[in-house]
Amino acid sequence: RGSLLYYFLSAGDRQMDDLLLVTGQTVCQGGAEHPCYKMAYFRDMTSRVAFWEARKACEMDGGSLLSIENAAEQRHIEHLLQVTDGDFWIGLTRTDGENTQEQDHFASCPDLYRWTDGSVSQFRKWYFDEPSCGGEACVVMYHQPTALHGLGGAYMYQWNDDRCNMKHNFICKYEPGTTTHITQVRLHSITQVRLHRITQVRLHSITLVRLHSITQVRLHRITQV
């Protein structure tokens, strides 16, 4: 049997589960020709971030806020979010921003949304009667497993436009060849991640913003055969 690698995150003398829960290792599946993803999930709701903070964090980490090319990629992201709770920013925003006076009145509201990474994908998965537009110009992917159902059913994985200053989790996407390849990552507990067949782990704690003024995070490795 191969060895199992356990990585524990700590900041000073405080355990990271007192601060946030971030599945911060980059998840790569399907070979080197496919993109990789990082889920920035904050258990502490006060640590969640606005759209522009999320976009900056992804770009500082060498990626971009998530764009979704097709239904298969949407399903892949849904699978990755199963252990989380709360909505996630994706990289879709209305081109006129939140200034409704500047809207192109010859274009319908849904047609004004563009991907921040330059993708021209026309794939969309709006929740019922969304986008509502108005002052809501940035897009989240719903993930509210305990919420009461709305007219469109459960608030699970569909998209909704929201005010850009609202605080949410976020998802980064990395083009092929830009990150270390990890064949499988599974969230094992709040502070423990079980990793299989890993050659290297990159941890960019500083780009995962709002770490309660903590600027140094240590990665502790324990190898068990």
C-alpha cells in the first residue's frame, strides 16, 4: 500500500478551523489538458468576500474566477461543492455593472452578462425568473441545501445575480499547465485533508483573503504508511 499524506493547517497557536474552512488545494481531474479548480469555502460567514475581492484573489493565485463552458463542466463543479454550504461567486457579471442608467436598452438583460476571464461561452443555468437585473450585476451559484424551496425548486447549483458587494464563497479556475497536478482531493474533516498520489502541494494562503489579519500559515505534513 502507498502512504497516506495528511496535511494540517495552523496559524500561530490557533487551529485553522477557528478561522475558516477552505478546500484550498487545487483539484485537477481528467488529465493535463483539462482545467483545475480551487473551492474557497469559508465556514465563518463573516470571512466571505465581495465579488471583486474574489476575482482579485483568483487572479493573484494565477487563475481566474470560474467560467463554465458547458453542462459537463457545470456537473463537475456541482460534484465538487457537495461538502459545502453557501453560495459561490462565479466569474459572470453584467457589462453595465450596477449602474442601471448605463444599460443598453436595445439588449435584453441576460445578454449583457460576460465572463471576466474572456470566455465566450453562452452556457447558462439561471434559477427560475433570474437574472432579476436592476442593481444586481454579479453572479453566484446557489448552494443552499437546507433552505426552503422556491418557485424554481431547491436552491442548488442554479445561478442568481446578486449585488457585487455581497459576501460569498468563490471558485477559482486554472488553465491547463498552470498548477500542480493533484489526482484526487477529498475533504476529510475541518482541518484535515486526505490526499492521494500527490507530487506537490501549493498553498497560497495570502490570496484567500480575510484571514483575520493572519499573514503566515504553516503546512504540517504527517506521513502514515
